[in-house]
Amino acid sequence: MAYDEPGYRRRDTDSTDPDGYGTSDDSEYGYRTGRRGISTAELDDVFDDPAHGEPGRDRIGVHLAWEALLLLAVGVVAFLLYSEDPAALRDTEFTTLLVGATALGLLALGAGLSMRAAVPNLAVGPVAVAAALHFAENGDRGLVPAMLPATLFTVGLGLAVAVLVVGLHVPSWAATLAAALGTIVFVQQRTAPVAVQGEFDPKRSALYLFGGFAAVAVLSGLFGTIKPLRRAIGRFRPTGDPARRRGGPAGLFATLAIIGSMVLAMLAGVLIAANGTGPVVPEPGLEWTGLAIGAALVGGTSAFGRRGGIFGTLLAVVLLTLFVRYAEYKNWHIALGAIAAVTVAGGLVVTRLVETLGRPRAARAGRYEEWQPDPDPVDGSGWSGGRTGGTNSWPTMPTQPSEARADPWNDRWGTDR
């Protein structure tokens, strides 16, 4: 450890330099600063605010490795389904499967968006069921006239939740739970299943609908790898006391994420109603919330916010859709709630993996040196321990003259005494 200025020490993490100095000089101050040619990305890390998350770029390798495993699982389940029931991947049954995957995908996108913004939305399932019931009752009026009131309702609900979450800075799970319970009251006003009115059939555009969902899922994941955008979206994620406000920009992104997740859930409900072969059953819809959040978690979106993958949500939705269809063919009679519970539990394990292996590498390790006040420049060797540099804090006695001085006792009493 070297001291170049009194009270300051240089923390050098580059073990390849035994002298503790770098290779470049600073002629203005007369000592070398240890700069080794910092890249633009590394220099950008220097100015990251630790209050907004760990400095540096999140590692995406863990997401890509996990997504490769998800792709393998999708291939295995698709092979099993095709081996048992080839008709499930052809013609009408295939288009029905695509629309179902799109509906679940929109729910997962909404849940994933809210979780990336660190404001998880528990109301996406009940909102989807309420939108399905509304569309079933008003579908004969046309697609747009039926969806317009539902859109206004979901935007208003999202704004109300955002006022609680951002304005009062309270946990989003509590505010969205209140919204979910209120939406369930709306659903429970129907005492019997509602037959779908109108002639809208999403199966005619199944490939386009699923392709649009897939494109949005992958593009949003790609944009999420851009560090400034990734950090801005997840800025609401607490880094210290969770009750402390995160600032205006963080609140803006959180508000947009809450409203966007509500609208995506509404669109998913319309597809659920139009894709079904029977009436829409008025149910609470919490199992849909579980499936949506579970798919986002399994896809690599962190439950803490900010972090997420690229293809994970798409692959997780396809895997869940194929598994549910395969379970129906095998007559396993597994409830959606049970599948959702297992999916969420597995997704929490993935979150731990992502948070452990996806953190940015130490931005300062071996790249640049950080000057900080030295609380105790003593090397710890004891009271008489030496220093490697700096100014001694103990007062220095003046140097005594070397020549002999007259003894005052001899002057007073004489030399013979």
C-alpha cells in the first residue's frame, strides 16, 4: 500500500504492478496515476451512480445459457406432443394453440414489464378475466367498440395503482393486490358463464398474432440489454431503504410499466374469450396471474427488477403452452393453479441464479485506481511501526546541537564538587 499524499492512499487492485503504480505519468502533479488506457465502456462505469444499482454492465451470459436449456426443454416437450398427438401441431388445433400461446404471452409480457420496472403487477390475471367477460358480452358490437371501454377502464385502473405505488411510494404487490380484489368483485357480478357474442375469430390470424408477440418479446429483451435503458427501466428497484423515494424518472417508468401491464392483460383477455370453444366462466383469475408471473420468472426476469433475458419469456410461454396441451392429451387433470405454483417456485430459483451470476463484474478491478481518504495510514505494526509514506502525525522534536554544552551544575557549584 503506497501513500502519495498526506492522509490519502491509493487503492490499486492490479496485482501485476508490484510498485503500486501504473504506466503513465501525470506531469502536473509530479507522480504517476496508474492509468492504463481506460476504454469508453469502462469510463462510463466510473460515473455510474451506485444509488441506482451496481456500476458496470450486467452479464448476459447466464441468461443465454439458461435460454439454451429452455430451448432444449421446448424441443423435448414438442417432440413428445407430436409423437403422442400429431394433430395437435396441425391445422385448426395448431392455430388454437398459437392463439392460446399469444394470450399467455401477452400476460407474461405484462408481468415481465412490471417486474423489470420493480413494480410487479398481481392484477394481470383478474384484469384478463374481466376483459374476457366484457368482450363476451359486447363482442357483437364489433372489435373496436367492444375494446374501447375496456381499454379506458384498464388505463384508469393502472393510473389509480400508480398513484398509490409512485405517489405514496408503497409496495406495488400490495397496491396491485387491492386492484386485483376490486376487479374480482366486478367479475363476481356474473353468476353464470357468458357466451361469446360476435364473429371475431383470432384463429384466422394466428400466425400473425403469435409472430407479433414473439417479435415484441425478443425486441424488448434486446433493448433491455442496453445498459442505460436497462438501468432506467429498473431504476425503481431499491438499493437501500425500500421506503426511500427513487426520484421522478424512476416514478415515470414505474407508472408506464403499470399501465402497460394492465393494457397487455386486457388484450390477453380478449384473445382468451375469442379463442375459446365455450362460454367464459367468471372466475377470479389468480391462476392466470401465477402463470404470467411464473413464465416471466422462468424466462429469466428477476423478481427484484431490472434484470432479464432476451428469448426467455418467449421460450417459457411456448414451453408452458405445449406442456398444458400435452397434459390435456394424457388426461393428467392438472389444475392451472398447480402448474402456476410450480412455475413460480421454479422461477424464484431462476431469479436467484440470475441475481448471483448476472451481476456486473467489478468495474474497478485492474482498470483504474480510486483515491479515497485514508482513515488510518499506520501499517498496523504497533506504536513504533513505520510508515510507507505520508506525514507522521506525531510531533517531531527539534534536532539537538552536536557540540558539547556547559554543565550548569559545574557552573554553580564548581568543578571540584
